[in-house]
Amino acid sequence: MDAEEIVTWCREKQLAINRAFVHSNVTEDMSDEVLLETLTYVKAFGKIRLHGRSYSADKKQYVLVEISNNLNEIAVPSVVGIPGELGPWPVHVVSQVTSPVEREGEDFQAKLLSFLRHEGKTVADVKGLVSPSGADLNTELVIATSSLVEKCNNVPSETQSYRKLRMFSGVKPTPSGEEEYDAWAEQTTHFLEEWQCADNVKKQRIIESLKGPAADIVRFFKTGNPHATAIEYMKALETAFGTTESAPDLMVRFRNTFQNEGEKLSAYLLRLDKLLHAVYRKGGIELSEMNRTRIGQIVRGASSHDMVALRIRMTYKLREPPTFTELMQEVREEDMIQDRNTTKSVVKSSAVAPVATVCKEANSEIEVLRKELNGLKTEMTQQTQADSNPGVFCYRCGEDGHFKRNCEGEENLRKVNTRLIKQKRSMGNYRGTHYWNSKVSWDTFYSSHSGREA
């Protein structure tokens, strides 16, 4: 199948040419499910979708495949299949219609016309800026226009708006609204690489985000090093607030970081990457080696029971080391599929046998309540028995444990009266209460009571 036929087929299916290709030599008995499963092994394609089949004059079957990634940005294999089992199926793609030189010329012309329209000028106005020198007129026009566009588009970065860094003071515990040092240093290092401005502006933006002890560190460092760069500012802050471990120590820590029991692979990947960036800030690893080091530790330190890690172990040597973003996307997709299958199995098992569990829990709760009720009954019985036996005390001194006839202490009628009053209130209808309701005086009561005991 030639390029024109592929383009026509893509237009009929309303597909972008740079996101579609055609497989040839596909057998008639090959199902879409098997074909899709085989294509998923090529991670560079991304998400895959089949859009139809057709037959050529020589009765060969072709399959139109749509992918989510741009064919111009990935390495497209010449054939796809499983050696000895399926395929191989050649891959047919369509190259760009226009050459790079033509695209560059079109881009420059579009930029030029857009700039002149924005400035209220025309091409004729630009021609007046150069001398009409016959043969070199076009060259001089292009050079003058390019210089003018470049000067106007290169607005000083100092005047452009930018996202300010988060505040950092170095105070422990970290106050509300501030960042811990590791997070702040990671963000600042990234911005220093992205900002297209002078080093003085970078230093000013760093100082704007500092206060407290952190600002003092930079101020003292600047006093001794007036011509220090923004990177040297960051090194001074790293010395004061960063980890005291050296790059080799951090690398040893990285090599001995393993996946915890029950921890998802995505969470383990985040822990590893944080340590790896700490090694990078210390200068212990090159940026070009980070992807290879990361995937190597994932294979080495992940749990042997993790199915996602098992699949990575089987395929990581067959391709280039993925970036952190690609690896995280792949891991999270696998985690989502695994969680979905786990949820289905839990729902099925929980719908079968809840009755025995509920009965067992109900019986245990009834037993606890029964024990509490028996305890309350015992307490109430003891309290009733205590209330039904009022205390006996001496009517001479008012103390417990003996009678008046055996009393050897001093007479204390005030204490005796007080205890008799309390005893009357607590006894209620207890026998002898009529003494308190009679009109006999206290002297008569005590004399008669004393005579009875004698």
C-alpha cells in the first residue's frame, strides 16, 4: 500500500496522518483482541485503536491503526510481532508532505507578517529600511527583517511577569504558608534553570523568597562574597539547611531503599525520586544517568510480590530507560487496573457470607451487655444492704464502735446531736423515727435514753 492510499484511508476515517499507520501481512483469522494485545507491548505507541481492515489486489490484508503519540516524535519500529508466535507485521507510515526547509520558510513568513501587522507596518515599509542594491536586495531584506523581529521579540526578562518562589525561613517547625527546605530547594533549582534572565535578577528573586535565618545566611554569605552567583547562594543554603550527608552517603541510602509491605509502587517511586534528586543536588549523579539509575533501583528494590514491578522487570531491558513522568504514568495505570480487579473480588466475597459474621458480632455484644447488667445488679444489692443497716454509735461521745455504758471518752453532746439528725434524715420510716417527731425536749429524750441503756 503506497502513501497516497494511506492518506486517503486516513481522511476517510478522519485520522491525523502523524498519528496513524498501516499494518500489512495480517492473516484473516487474526482477531482484533490478539492484535491489540500484541501492539500494547510497544509502549512508544501509547493508546491504540483499530479503525478497519482492507484487502489489496494481491489479496493481502491491511489494518489501519490509530495511536495517541506523534509518529514524528517516537522511534517507529519497522515490524511488530512476537517472534515465533505472531507476525511479523510491517509498519507503513506516511512522511511529512512538506520538507523542513519549506516549513521553516512558512514559519518565518507567518512570523514576519504577524509582527508587521502588530506594529501597523507593511512589507513596503521594511523595504525602505535597506538600500536598493540590485542583486543583494533580497538577502539584505531578510537580514534586516530578522534582526528587527529578534530585537522586538526579545523583551527583557526583567520586565516580564514571573511566578514568585514560595517563602522559606529555615525555622523549625515549618510555619504555616512556608515550605520545607527540600521542597523549596527543588522548586528553586528548577526555576533557576528555566528563567531566561541575568544572574543578578535570579539572585534578587531568591532573596525575595527568604526571611528569618535563611535570609541571614545569604546576607552573611554575600558580605564575604560580593560577586557570588545564584548557584553559590543555593550552595550556601544547602550547607546551612540541607542534609549533612555527602553524595556517596545519599547514594548508599538510595541503593538501600526498598518497597515496604503493602506500599504501592507509585508511592515507592516517589520516595526513590526524592532521594535521587537529593543526590543530584549534591553532584553525585549526572542528569543523563538519572533515568537509568531510577529504573535499576525500581527493579532491584521493588517487592517480589508486586505484579506491576514483575512486569517492569521482564521488559525494562528491551527499551530505553523511561523518564520519571513516563514511568509514573505506566505504574499508575497498572495500579488502577490492579485495584479495579481487587475491588471486584472483594465485592463478590463480601456479598456471600455476611450473615455468620453479623450473628457472631451480635452475640458478643449481647454477652458484654449481660455482664454489665449483672454487675449493676450486684452494686445495687450491696448498696441496698448498706442502706438498710444504719450505723450504731455512742450516745455519750458520738464515736462508732461502742455503747454509752462502755464509753471512756469525754461527753460530746453536739456531735451526738449532729449524728442523730443525719441518721433521722437517712432512715426515713425506719423504726424509732417517732422520737424525732415527738414534742419531747432534747433533755427528756437523752435522760430517758440514758436510763434505758443503764
